[in-house]
Amino acid sequence: MRPSMEQIHYRVPADGARRAGQAPSGGILAPAAGRVEGILSLPAFARDIPTRIVPASGQQLAAHVAQFLIDAGAVSARTWPAGCDDMLEGCSIALNTWLAKHVGQLHCFSPRFVLEPVAREDMPESLHAERGGGAQDSVGIQIVWTESAVCHWSVGAGLDYLEEAAPRLGATVLEVMERKGWHAYPLFTPRLALDEASYLYWCGEDDETIMLEECGNDLDAREAMRRDMVTRADIDAAFPAWALLARADCRPPRQLATLAAQHTCPYVRHAAALARDLLATATSALYSADSEVPFTGFGAVLCWRENDLAVRISDDYAQLAWQDAYCDLIGRVVFALDAPHALRRWLRDMQSQLRAIGLLDRLLWHLTARE
């Protein structure tokens, strides 16, 4: 199983920390008493000697960032990692611990949160400090998150079973995962595969008819083009019709609660309970990465069967996006270092978002159990 959260990384500036090359006078420990003469041992740094030398500018920035996180309540003496003498690393570990606590153990997702400084000119205009001159006024921090290892997960067997055991339950679970995922952790679903197939292969149409007309009356050319693309018939054969509907006919929360409590099958009960809890969890797109370029930051690709069309379509979509500008960030927030209240608000809002990520992961993991 993967750990519940990737470690938060802090990008050190070019003039940042470097390894110490020589200890100050008196900083090397003497050999232990009673050691046999003639046996050499490597010297060791005394415990009060830092293992890294940080330039004064780096120390000042680290101090401002640490104070900002402390003022916001993200870091405290209780959450500070024991034995850590690097201020920035300690802040990252403490914030990572907070995030991991609220998302819970993960089986399918590997979210990666990155904490990094932002120059004044790269900050949103609304965050520019009115005061000038101090290091805390010339920089801010941003936290971005993304999926570090996108995986393909086969959910068809689980969803088909739910749909058969309790009609419309499979469609409801898929709808809830897609809807909540767009706010918390976007998923590449069968419906999205159909949309992207239209964009990639059919010139935005409902099927390949218009594209094939470019071949005129050349039947051989038509057949060759058809073989090289994903057709609407391929999509319809790969996924059930109810998985492709724009707005599925879903069961209301009350029915999900009834299924979770009364259905005879434990698998159905657990799926209904997870879907009910996920639907009831408040989520928001407020902290989603705002970008006008193609989005590639999906948390997972949902396949109906192993290596089905969803894999090909998602790969083709990503390959096209990577040829130009694209966005692989799930979320991004920027804070001025003189506004700890903004970070406090984000921490409060993220508790619900992280809970939704955890529920999405558990529901996806549950669906794969029917493979």
C-alpha cells in the first residue's frame, strides 16, 4: 500500500542550503574512552553543530515562512518533527503531517503537495503587500498539489455488480465519484473518455461520420481511417450505456442510506455507505488550479476492463496536450507572508476537501475488489 501522503517538498533557491565542508574548531568529537589504540575511526560532528550551512538570506526567508505557518496554526511545538534542525524542512514535514491526518490512509492515490516561495512579481495583484522593503513583503508562498503516479484502475466489474444488485446504484456511484472528483481530485471517467474521443478523433461531433466524409467515395481510405481511430461503436462496446450518460439517473441520498443499512450484500452496503458519505462531504472548486490550457492532472484513469479504450484515449489526450502548454496541477493557492488568516481559512476549508479525497480513494479501492 502507498503511504497516505507524499512528503511535501520545498524548492530551495539557487543560493540556498549547501553541505558543510568543514566543522568549526572544536566541533569534532574525540574518540570514545577505552577504545583500542591503533584502530582509526571517522570523526563525527558534535550534536550542536548543524549539518548544513544556510546563507543569511536563506535563513531570513526560512524564518519568515516558519513564523507565517506558526501564526496560521499550521505548525506548533507539538507538531514540529523531533530532531529536525532545518527550519524549512521542519515546516514542510509538519504541514505534511497535518494533511496526512485529514486525508487518511490511501490505497489508489499518491497526492504530492509542494511548498515553494513565490516572487512578488509572480503573486496575484490582490496579494501584493502595500508595505515595501522587507523580505516578507517581496515574496509569498504557494502550495500546489498534483497526483505523482497516475494509475489505471479497473472498476467495471464492481460497478456492473452494483448496477445488477441494486438498479441505478452503479450509475449513482460513478456519477458521485465524477462530480465530487472535479472539485477534490479529478478522475478520467468513461464519460470523459467519450468527450475526449469526440475532440481527438471526430472533430467535436457525436461520432466519426464527418471525419470519414473527408475520404469521399474512396472506400479503402475510409476503412483505413476507421481502423486508425476510436469509433463511436468502439466506445459503445467498451462501456455500458448508463456509464456514458451526461447526467445519470441517480439514487437520492435517502435511498443510498437505506441500501447502506438494509441490503443483504455487504459489498453493496459498503459501496452505498461510501457514496452517501462522499455525496454529503462539502467540496469546492475554489482552490482548483485556474488554467485555460488543457488539463492533464487526473488522479486516476477509470477503466472498465484492464487496458481498455480509456487507456488509449487518455494517453492520446495527454500526448497531444504535452505538445504545447498544459496544466497538471489539481490545486494551487498563493499566500502573502503578512496574511496568516488566509492560510488559516485554507486549512479549515481543506479539511473537507481532504476528507473527500480519502473517500474517493476508498470507494475506488472498493470497486477494484470485484476484479
